[in-house]
Amino acid sequence: MHKGNRFKALIFDLDGTLVDTSLDITNAVNAVLVKYGRSTMSIEDVTDKVGQGITVLLQRVFPDCRAEELKIYRDYFFKYYLEHIADYSAAYPGVVNILKQFSHLKLAVLTNKDEKMASKLLEKLDLKKHFAAVYGGGRPFPAKPSPDALLAMLAELEISPDSALMIGDSPADVNAGKNAGTATCAVIYGYRPEQELREFEADFYISNIAELTEII
């Protein structure tokens, strides 16, 4: 793929791509840790564990816990986070302008975040109106980097993979796009280090969302 291609759909990851959710997620993790007598974690330590959904996040926070304990932690996290989902979270600079600028394309969100949480966050930030579809955790698909959810979304939107651009801040986003046959764009302002993202050879790299105008 090269600059100048005309894409018909832009598929965005959520956390670390459209919205900086790092402080609210950290606060929710620390609420669980405090409730169950553990030491709190820094925002850097928490965001390093984000990207594969709540269950994996909490498995990384509590690596030695049993399945029944993990369910308790997950339920508490879910309750707390839904109540505080947009206390500090905000769209990255330029996101709203980009969504308006490309409103003539099919825009969608594909996230490993629980879909109920993703939808609530987008609604709270007045972003959901921009998207034709929002797919998240809880649907009958494996998490990214599996291409299954992305392919199902593109089928719903009636868009062929080679006419779509997958945009995200993690290797899982890049690999989901590659596995589905879309073009890929890695954002280097999100939660994963640029050096790590470079190893996965996305088609495009951008340092802020406004640079999408140079690709599309």
C-alpha cells in the first residue's frame, strides 16, 4: 500500500489511539488493588499491561491469582470503571477534526475493550455518533490480533479488506490488520513504544492523528 490510495473505511482502535484512557484505567486497577490489600501501581506500569481486554489486564496485575479470585477482581473493576469511565479520559488532540474530515468514509472502532465499556466511553465523550460500528470484547470472536472481528465488521460495512485501513497503537492492531488483509497504520503517540511498533512493519506510522491526512 502507498500514499494516495483511496480507502473506503477507517477502522480505529480505541484506547491509546482515539482516547487517552490511561489515568481512568489506572485508577480502576488501583481501586481493585486497594480493596484487596495490595500495593498500587503507577500509570506506566498499568498502561504497559493494557491492550488485550480486562481479563488479560487483571491477569497481568494479579499473575498468581486463581480463576475464582480473578472473577471477583474483574467484577469489581468492571463496576468501578463504568462509574468512572470518563473522569479523566479525553480524545487525543485532533481526533474530532479527523472524524469530521473523513465523515464521508465508513468509520468504525475495533477494540479489545469490553464493548459495553467502549460504547459508554464513546457516548460520554460524544464520539459514538461518528462511527458506523463499534466492536469490542464480548462478541463471539477472539481478541486482536485475530482478524475474525475485523473481517466480520468489514462484512457488515460491506467493505473489502483491501479498501480498509486499520489504525492502532499496538502490535495486536497491526497484526489484526495484516491478518485480515487491510492496510495498517501504527500510531506512535499511544501506549506502546515506537521501537516495539517498528518491529511489526505497519504500512504507515504517524506521530499524531492529523497525519492521517497525508495517507488518505
